[in-house]
Amino acid sequence: MDTFSLLDREWVPVVAGGGERRHVSLRDSLLRAAEFRRIDAGHPLQTAALYRLHLAVLHRALKGPKDAEQGADWYLAERFPDEVARYLDRYADRFHLFGPRPFMQVADLDPALVGENFRSHWTRLSAEEGSPNTTALYNVEARPGGDRSDALTPAQAALRLLEHQNFALGGLIKRFTTSARAAPVATAGLFLAEGANLYQTLCLNLVPYPQAMHGPDLPPWEEAPLTVAQIRAHYDPEQPRVAAGYASRYAWPSRSVLLLPEETPQGVVVRSIGFGAGVPLEGPGEGSGTGTDPMVSLRPSRDPKNEQPFPYKLRRERLLWRDLNALLPDPAAQVDENRQGKVKVRPGTPPRTVSHARDVMQTVAERRAGAGKPPPAPSQDAPEDVWAEEGIPDARAAHPVIPVVVFGQLTDQGKAFAMRQETYTLPEAFIENPERFRDHVQAALTDAGTVGEALRRSVHLLAQALLKKDAERDPHKDDVGKLAAQIPAEPTYWAGLDTPFRAYLLALDADPQAALRDWHAALRRAALAGWHIAQEAAGMNAAGLRAVEQAQGLLLKALSALKPKETPHDQARSG
């Protein structure tokens, strides 16, 4: 039977240099990475899982980088050192999807041997098609006893396997244990800095790899194969295992899986799998200290009694731009003062991938400036003046920028209801001075929040005025809240700011004050558009017009207060 070598068979979905989509082998996506723009599975969770696999392999093969200087060396070399090819050759027999040592699987988890209760349809691996953490209403055929019998190609099965190992949600499983833990970063937002091509992207996200991780940080393909007996031992009683470094975190065996291949006239397919709980992880899923997952942003807890920071999560009601400070250095993210007046600062931690990408790009730019080297000729089909004037995700360009992608799934009470992938471009101002850039962003977000809160309160006052029957009696607060919730003024406001905020970020490179003026103009337009929705809801009769007149004062006051403010860095310069 075809064992489907992941190193040699085409299964990694990429966008090639000319923009066409294709599949390549894992060996090619690593050794010929500069020929491709990016990895793109068309599925946020699978794309993120593929990047994590690539980074795990590179950390182990290169035992590095040591720091941003070595990262810059690799970035400029445009190909990885020969150690990567030798590493792939050394572990080639561990990268077969099927066979005696199947990749990231438990070889003896055959339902025919361990019990048919371990057998599941392949959709158990899918976040949206058949996981127990999705609504059964939409996929009853894939449930135990259901009629679903479709199959995956080996390439599709490999992607589903990686997706599930990275993003499996916790819950009832009844295989090895009653309830299995979630994958380490199943609900966290994962941040990736992008370069001009796949090679640059991988270099930017290879954060410094501490010497202490070189020995013990073993991914599944470097360890002895997991067995059913070992998995059982982890749960009698539960004995969590420590992640020794970044590579083991990127490739953690969250679930015990065995893909069961079937030979058909059309080739090998996967219809069913052996499935059970995986290896429980010791400590918080995102890690802590130097062992924190590099793709995760940690935010300080707002609970003064809780010292443990928590990972940034994508949220249903807001896009990433409203929380962009999760990407930025924030030395005073949370300040607490106790009864004795003692102040305690609990900082947040931006994702190391983004911080390191900035360090590498700045190092490359400084080296080239010191050597008097001009920007290279455009590598894409673009005029040279465009290369010179517009921001380009290349440290060698005249105006380098860093697009940052966030991947993740949106969950509620252990159930996944959506997945998301967003991209925002951090301008040259971030690379040159991240602290000053943070101040500009924080000022813009604060203004947006102030206007948004004024709009929310004005809508609440409007609802109160509409429900008021006479001058003596106020409506019940629950009734006011229900009516206000039916007026989509605030969602209209926030939805109108995504594109202007992207423009604001890029405009910071040219003129921060002009960028802020344009941003304030966008806030006014969006707020007035939201308030127009509220006015229409109130109606044009006398009562509606009177209610509008009574309620709009807070919003108009907030809008009139918009004016350019100096950031701490601006004040320091003027002083």
C-alpha cells in the first residue's frame, strides 16, 4: 500500500510566485520556500497548523536561531542552511502518513484490536464538519450509527490530522478518559508575521530558540512512537506531560489518532479513524515564561487576585483592529493599586513572532544602510516607483512593512461556531519605533472607544425617551435595554471603521498628525451613520424627534472633543 510520504508527495497548499495555487511536498515547501508567496489552505485552522509544522521542523533542524542577528543572516541568504535537508533525510521514515510508524499517530490504535468504540468517521477530525464540539444538527450522518461514508484523499487526511492536533476542543470523549483536554492553543488567537515570500515568512517567525530546548524539545517524529499502553498510563491516574520547548508545543499530540487507509480503484482513501484522548499537557496550554507559545499574545488578568495572564482570543463581536495593542509592546498593560496606595504593574506579552519579525527586519535594514546598499529591484510585477513609494513586506525595500495574520476559532462554552483569519499591516513606523507606534495606536483606539461609548449611551437615552409615558414615570431598565439592543447604531459604527483604521496605520509613516485628523473624520462619519440608524428607528413623528433631540447631546459632545492629541513621545520631543 502507498504509505504517502509527506516529504515527497504533493499535499502542502501554497500560492506560487505568479499567484497560482498548487500543492507541493513538505520538502519543497521548506527547501524551495523562496519560490512561493505563502501557505494557503483556504481554511484558517489548517493554514495555521501547517505553519506551525514548518516552524517546528526548522527549529529542530537548525537548533536556532540564536538571536535576531542569526535570523537576519538566514533572511538575507534566501535559502536555509544545508542542515535542513540533512534533517529531513535523517527522519524521512517518520514522515509517512501510513505504515508501521505513521506520522503524528498512534500506530496500534486499530479499532479491530483495541475495540470498535475507538472507531470514528474522519469528520471527527474536522472543526466544522463533524467534531463533537459542533452542533450535531448539521451533521447527523457522521455521528455514531450515522450513514455518512464519504472518504478523504491522503493529502486531505494529512491536513485534517494537523488541524485537529492543533485545534481540538476539550470535552467528553470516553476513550482512555471521560473528558479530554483541549489542544494547547485551541482557543487562542495565533499571530504570524508575513514576508514577501514563504521563505521570509518562515525566517521572521523563527524566534530565538534557547539552548536549553535543544536536547529535550522533541516533536513526535523524533521520539519513540506513542503506543496505546502509554496513552492509558497517562490517565490512570492522569499524569500530564511537560512541553519542553517550541517544537513540541507546535506539534503536540492532543489526540490519539490512527488514520485507517483503504485501497480503492481511485487510490488510497481514509474513511474511518482510530480515535481517543491524547497526551495531557502540564500547565496552561499557552505555556508560561520563556516557554510561552511564540504565536500567542498574553494579556494581563483584570482580576487583581489572579496573577496568571491569559491568551488573547478572537471574539464574535469585534475584529482584531480594536485590540491591536495585543500585538504591541505594552509595559504597563494593567496597573493595580492596593488599599495602601501601592502600585503593581502587570505587563502583557505581545506574540514573540511579531516582536522577533520586527527585530529581524530592523537588523536587515540597518545592515543594508550601513553598507550603502540600495533597495533591490522589484521581485514582483510592479513598477519600480511603486516599490519605492509603497510599503513592501521586505526588509530590503525602501519602505518595509509587516503584514500580521491572526488565525483562530471562535468558541462559546466549549462549542466552535466560526473560524477566522484576519490580516493587518504594521507600517514602517512600527519597525523604526514600536513604542511610539504603540502610543499612536492607543490614542486612536481610545478616541474610537470614547465615541463608541457616547453613541451607545445616546442610543440608551433615546430608547428611554421613546418608552417614557409621562413626565413622572421612567420605563423599566430592562425594557430600555431591550429596545436599545434592537437599534443597530453601535454595530454600524464599528463596522464602518475597519477600512479607515487600516488606512490610518499606513498613513502614520508619512504624517502622524494628518493620519489622526483623517481618523477623526472617519470616526465622525461612522458615528453619524450609526446615529442616523437610531434616528430612523425613532421615527419622524413629534415624539421621535423630541427623543432624538434629548438623546443626541452626549454623542455630539464626544465628536466636538475630537482633536489631535500629543502622545507621550510627541510631548517628550516638544519638551
